[in-house]
Amino acid sequence: MSDQGGNPRIFLSTVQPRPNQQRLVMAVMLASVVVFVAVLPFAQWQLAQVWGFIPVYESAVVINDLVTAAMLVGQFTLLRSPGLLALSSGYFFTATVAAVHMLSFPGLFSASGLLNAGPQTTAWLYMFWHGGFPVSLIAYALLQENARTRHIRLRRVVYPVLWAACVVLLLTYGLTALATHPSLLPIIMRGHGYTGAMSSTVGIVWLLNVLAAAILWRHRGHSLLNLWCAVVAVTSVFEVALSAMFNHGRFDLGFYAGRAYGLVASGFVLVALIIEHARLYAMLVKALDSESAARTRALDKTQQLNEANEHLEQRVKDRTAQLSVTNVELRQEIAERKRAEQALERSREELRELATISSRAREEERRRLSRELHDELAQSLAALKVDMQMLEQKLDAANKPVADRLSSMEQAVDDMIGATRRLASDLRPSMLDDLGLVPACRWLVESFQRRHRIRCELTITPEHFELPEPFASTVYRVLQECLANVARHAGASTVQVRLVYDVPTVQLSVQDDGIGFDPAHPRKDLSFGLVGLRERAYLVRGSLSIESSPEAGTLIDLTIPQTMTAATEAPLPAPGAQPRAI
């Protein structure tokens, strides 16, 4: 509950006053003013000399101030506030000076008083008493106002308390020695009456009390203790005024009334502290009762939990036995599933290899047919055309019908040569094998534009690169199939083709601005083409994505990571070739 843990808002020196407490303080101060105004006209009435009043009054003051100082020291040890230490030192100072004042009072314990007292001793001790206490009140208010000095952090608080007590005792001793020396201080008492020097002395003391009351009243909202200290300061102002300013001397009405004010003032903070401790004790008792009830509930809950735990443990044992049997069965089933998955994966790999080999075999067969069409049939037709041209040149004008017939036959041969070359190119463009993928793709795009009158934009990054088989064939065939689908189904006016090679990944995207389709329900003739595209991507461990919607065009993306093994990528033997000896 120290400052290190935050300023607790439960102590008299930290809790802010509530409205009802402020109203109570105002009522007390109003009553003090009323009594002061009522007594003031009669302050100089001389009353009987009741010598027992002095020890009773000052004993009560000493006890009140000592208890108050002790309780304030207790709060200082918890809050580490130097303002509290200053205030407790002030109360300890008043207790010690009041005790010395009582012992030195003339005619009480001896004719001149104890402690070698003189006729001025008690008067000056009273001035020191009522001048020193407002100084401690002012120090308390100023230290509480300063944020840097509001709280201090000490490992041990006993040393400041001992130092403060020693300073107060030394100060009391010094002031007592000064008051008992007959020649160091001016004379302010003559018998039981006051001298002229008393006016200036008591005026200074009274002004100190007024200053303390003003400062504390300005800070009355900081805490409840500030508010009650302000009440104490105001009451001290009335006490000094009645007992040393407006009265005539000792044992008059002002003398008795002023000291009654002092006795009451010494009890304000003490009563507030006692009420606070009673409230804290009530809170402690309530907390202990709550803790006891909570402990009882916790014990009941613990017993219920123990019973539930025993029941649960038994259920867990039974369930564990069942789970053990189930786990054995699950392990067996998992092992069987793993073996089945492994077999399925092997089958998939074998199917993939078989499909790859089949695809590459088809490519090799297309290459062979393309070569034969280009090298044999096309060449033979070209030779036939040359022979027909030579024969036409040897005919004369009399054979014009034969020449015309030969000319039509040459045109038919030209058509057959063009058809043969287109067929060979569709089967396997020689450019793909001779020049590589990039030139083949450029040729395919240019051929597509010439045939179908559809603008096609081709972007290749980087501009020149090579791909091994079967990746090059796959990219080319996918591009060929995409362009064929655009020509047959899309009704597009523009096609954008983008080919990017970022080692080791190659990506092909074909986007058109055609009519598009719903990928979930494609046309039947288009669905076979899409299946073929996915199959080609699957064979090289690539991925194919198709994005389309009606009237929004189509985007086809092919991504190939080139992760196939060298064995899969090895070329197939040429037809008729003999196997190499191993």
C-alpha cells in the first residue's frame, strides 16, 4: 500500500472530501465563529482561578497530540509522504511543548514552576507552541502541493521518523532553555496580565495561524485531511485571539475559552483519524467475512470438484480403454489407407509417365509425318509441277487444249502443295524443331492473324530463350489450341498473348475480348478442348486456370515449373532406330 503501488484512495490524507463531509466542516467552522463572536465581548471577564484546569486541559492536549502524531506516523510509513511527516512532527512538537508548559506553569507544581521556570517562561512557551504548529501546517500543505515532494521512496522509513523526533525534541529543549533564560527575551507578562510587548508577539503568532488557515483552505479539496487541518488552523486563530489578544490576562473568560478552543482543535484530526481507522477496521472485518464466505464456498466447490473428478477419472479410464481398442483399429485402417494411397500415388505416377510417353510419342509421330509430308510428298508434288511446266513449254499452239489442261493441273498441284505444307505445319511446325519456341510462337500468331483477320498482340519476356522438351511442345500446343478456340468460338476482335520465362518457371496467358462462356457449363465442343489443355498441363506438372464469363471474354493462364526428371525428358528413339547396346 505504498506509493510504489499507487496512491490508495482510502486514507484520510488521500481521499477527497465528499459533499456531506464538506457540509459538516462548514457547520463546525460556523459554530466556531458563532461561539467566538458570542464570547468575544466578555473575553476580559475575570473568573475564578481554577488551577486544576491547566493540568487537565494540557494533559488532554498532550495525549491527543501524541496519539494524533503516532497515527500520522503510521500513515507516513504506508504512504511515504513527507507532508505527513511534517504534520506528525508538528503534533509531536505541540505535545512536548504543552508538557513543558504544564510543568513550568507558575503556582501549579511550585510557586515559580518546575524546570527552573521564570515569570515569562509559560507565556513564551505558549507563543512558541502556537507559532510552531502553524509552521508545520504550512509545511504539510506546501509539501502535499508539490508533485515531486508529495511522495518519497525509502527502503526503510524508521530513520526519517527518528530524525524528525530528535529534531523536535532538540527544538523543544532549545526553546525551553530560551524561555527560562530571564534576559534573552522581552517581558510579555507581569503577574497574570500582559505587557505592551505581548501585542506584537501575539500578532506574529496570530498572523502565522491566519496564513496556515488560508493556505490549507486553498488546498481543502485535495484531501479530507487538508480540510480538517484547515478547521484546526481556523480554530487556532480563534484560540490565540481569545486567549492572548482580546482578553486581559490569566483566568479570565478569554483565557478559559481560548484554551477550550485549543483542546477542541487538538481533537479534530484525532477524531477524524479514529473514525477513519474504525471505517478501515469495518472494511477489514467485511473483507474477512467475505473471504471466509468465499473460502467456505471454495471448499464446497472443491469437494464437488473432487467428486466430479473421481467420477470423471473413472469415465476417462473406461473411455481410454475403449479408445485404446479403437486406436488399434484406426492404426490398422490408417496403415491400410496409407498403403492404398501409396499404391494410388504410384499408379498416378505411372499413368502420368505413360501419358507423357504417349504424348511425346504422338509428338514424335507428328514430327515424322510432318517431315514425310514436307520432304517427300511436297517435294514430289513440286517435282511433278516442274515436269508439267516443262511439258507445257514443249507444246505448240496446235495443242492449246492440252496446254490449258496442263495449266489447270499445275494450279491443282499448287493447291495440293499448299495443303500439304499447311497439314505438315499443323502436325508439327518444322520451325519449332529448327529455330525454337519463340520463333514458332511468333509464326503461329502471324499465321493466325492472316487466316482469321483477328488482331493478335504478342509479348515475350525475355525476347529470346530456349525451353527443353517436353515443355516447348506443351507451350506451343496450348497456344495453338487457345488460338483455335478463339477462332472457332470466341467471336473476338483482339487477342493478347503473353509469354514470360522466369527461370525455372514459364507462364503463358491468352486473353480475348470475345463473348466468353460460363466455365461451370461450357459448350460441349469447347469442353473437350479445355480438357485437352488441362491434360497437357498435367503431363508436365503445370497448372492451368481459366477465367471467363458471358460477354466478358476469356483468360487462360498456363504455368509450368519445369520440375520433370531427366528420365522423363529424354527423347524417344526415332522410328526404326536400333537400340544402343548397354
